[in-house]
Amino acid sequence: MMKTYFTLLLCLIISLAKAQTPDYSAYSYEEYIHNGDTLRYRLLTPLHYDIHKKYPLIVFLHGSGERGRDNAAQLVHGGALFLQDSIREKYPAFVLFPQLPNDSTWGPLTRTETGRMFPADAPPTVPGRLVGELVDSLNKTGKIEAKKVYIGGLSLGGMGTFDLLARYPQKWAAGFPICGAGAVENAKKFKSIPVWIFHGGADPVVPVQGSRDYYEALKKLKAEVKYSEYPGVGHNSWDNAFAEPDLVPWLLSHKRK
């Protein structure tokens, strides 16, 4: 009797664990290879996909903890958001999650004794360049509405979002960097792109001042910019950002001019 009880309890625990783990199988496993460089990525196809239509494309850049070669870890934060039935039904779009190799970054970044440095005029990193090329490649398939391509990311991916907004402003309709930072002097390069910035007010990993500086710079440039700072929230402000009911509607309401 006791053995049966423990068996049932174990089955219940396993079932609950599975129920709480999102099924990411809807994201296909893909690779983009160019000149010997490889970018692994996962791609979500719009629900009720129609080959005769073109769809928006959302690019999401993960943080440092999701780097690797498994082409899976990058979905841990954000992957479930775009799988929600309500979002897939109302806002059909391709959703792209590329993965950084270990020890690499989306944009130029150097670490010093005093913190991080973001060289404003540095060339793109290989992964950053590949993201730009991949977007161009997907645009050429005829499946993407080229004027509705968006980029966002968290932490290291938030830094990458700021970098790629400035580096390839002609590609993006809007952006949403979460707990990021970067070369604020480059804000002028994407002043025509609507941006919604998110950060936790008590972030111990990426200081909130970086996002505040971008917000102030973009306001001075009369850009369309929103800023959500969450008092008392640490580094995981992506949880708050993903819970914003207006995030996806706001994002997809924009079209590149």
C-alpha cells in the first residue's frame, strides 16, 4: 500500500513538473551559416499560417546565462510569452530566438575594473552581424512583412538590442530593450524608431542608470520612447516586462516608415 502511495505521488510530481514546463516544440530548430560562421536559432511560425500572406517578425536576444550550443536555452525567458494562445491568435507573427555561442556578445562590449564599456564606433560582433544578415535572408523569402520587423532582448540581449537598433536602423519598426545598457551617444542613430525601455530599479547586475540615460537622450531627441522602471525589482525585470498587457499590441502597432 505504501509503495503504491509513493508511486502515485511520484507520478503526480512528474505530471505537475511537465505542466509547468512550456512545450517549445512549436519553435523549429534552425541554423544560419555564412562564410563559415554559424548562428543557431529557433523560429516560431504564425498560428494558422497562410502561404499567401506576409507576417511580422519579432527578434528576441537572450541574456548571458542562455549562451551555448544546445539551441534551446535561449527560449527559457520569453519563449513562453509568444506561445500564449491569446497572443498567437490575435497577433500572428514569426518569432526568432537566436543563440549566442559561449563567451560571445550581441554587440561590442569590454569589461574593465569599473564596469562595462560600449565602444560607440566598434564594428559589429560576429553574432550581431549574423542577426542582421539573417533578418535580410528571411525578408527575401517573401514570408515577412519587411516594414514590421521588431527587436528586443534582456540583459546582454538588451545591450544587443540597443546596439543593433543603432547599427541597423533601417531594419526595425520598433524595439524593446529590457535591463540593458550601451553607447548612449548612438541613440541619435535610431531616434526615428519607437522604443519601449524596461528596467528594475534595484538591478544589481546591470545598473538602471544605463536605461535612464537612454530614455533621457531619446526624449531630448524627440523620439517616440516609453520607459517602465519597476521600483524594488532586481535583474529579472523581464518578468515584469513580459507581464505588461500592452507590450505585444504596442510593438506590432508600429510599422517602419
